[in-house]
Amino acid sequence: MAKILKIAFMPKYSRRPPRILLLGPPSAGKTTVAELLAKRYRLTLVSAESLLEDEIRAKTARGQIAIEMMEKGEEVSDKVMGKMVEERLGQTDCKVSGWILEGFPLNEAQARILKQQKHTPTTVIELRISDDAVFERSEHKRVDPSTGKVYSLHEEQLKAAPEVAARLVTKECDAHDAVEERLKTWKDFRVKVGELYKGKVTPVSGEKAVQAVVETCLLYTSPSPRDLSTSRMPSSACKKKKKKK
């Protein structure tokens, strides 16, 4: 009974955890920023690319469909990706802790799928970088096939880890032609972002140092821009009530 009463009288802020959508062009740093924001707010990080990789690795029916599409040179369909995201956002950790989603939606059709699923973000962060930065970052972007970790060839830590540097590879989606196509898709989608997420979109420059980008994002995301490691209570809930005269 005590547990039931505790749940019934939980303050409203604890029942409405943040739901952050991170958008931007290729190589804008969405994955890195999402990881840092998730850690700061203790949110569930949902990466569409990781979901797809998990399905393929687990040899699920959906993963097999994705493999067949990719072997034909096709992109995994919006419907398949949408179903993966829907199931993940519907899990308990996302409902209780809130979530930050990156890698989906990538176009208007996917955004409307997310809307139909009623997974509505409380905040949308749009990372902005120039076209030149998109191509430069993509050109120097590498992935460690053993860990899945993404590196830039400019990173100093690679000099201290030659064994890691030796096994890095370039993903097909980071090849110049592929980046051109992805950038075009993003620009077509970006025109619709303001309409789809009216009043929720905050542009943030992604060309600064990653920590500076994260700190800027913290100013516009909800809950309040501070470390929530000890509490989820927003600052407004901490104000003392005025004494009645």
C-alpha cells in the first residue's frame, strides 16, 4: 500500500522526463553530443544506427530484411527503421528515465512515423555546421571495427595507440558521394523541421569544441541546465512557497 501511495503522489516533474531529439547534417557530431547529454542527464541513449547493428548481429528477421536491402544497394526502409525505434522508445527505461534520440528521423517520412507513434520530443536540438565542415569531417572520420568507436584522424590519442590506428576503416556512408547524398537529404528535411517541431527547435553551432557544444545544448534542454546526478527536480520546484499573511 505504501508503495502505491508513493507512486500516486509522485510530483508531476518526475512523471515527465525529458525527451530530446538531436538532428543535424552528416558528421555534425550528433552521436558524441548525444552520448554526453545522456550521461549528464542520465537519459536513455537511443541510436538508430546501433539499433540496426544490434538487429543484424542478433540475426533477427528484421535484421535479415535490412541485410537484404543493403546487399541490393538500397537503404533500409523508413518502415523497418521506424519499427525498431518505436519498440526501443516504448521500453521501460525510456519511459521512466527519458530519452535522447539520434540518427532518426533522417527525413520527413520518418519524422511523421515518429509522430504517429506519439513519441513526441520535449526539445529538438539542431546541430549546424557548414558544408565544408561536413566534407572535411567525413573525410577524416574512421571507425574501429573491433569496438565500433568513431575517431577523427586529427585526434592526438591515435598517436599513442598505433595498434588502434592500424585497424581503423572508413564506412561506406562516409565516402564523398555518399556524404553528398546524405547532405542533400538533410537539407530537404531541414526545410520541414521547423514545421514538424514548431516551437521546439533550437539551433546550436556544432563547429565549436565538443564540450562547448554540449554546454550550449544544456542551456536549451529540459530539465534545467545543470548536473542532475543528485536530483531530477527542476529549479522551479525548489522555490519556497510564500507564507500566507
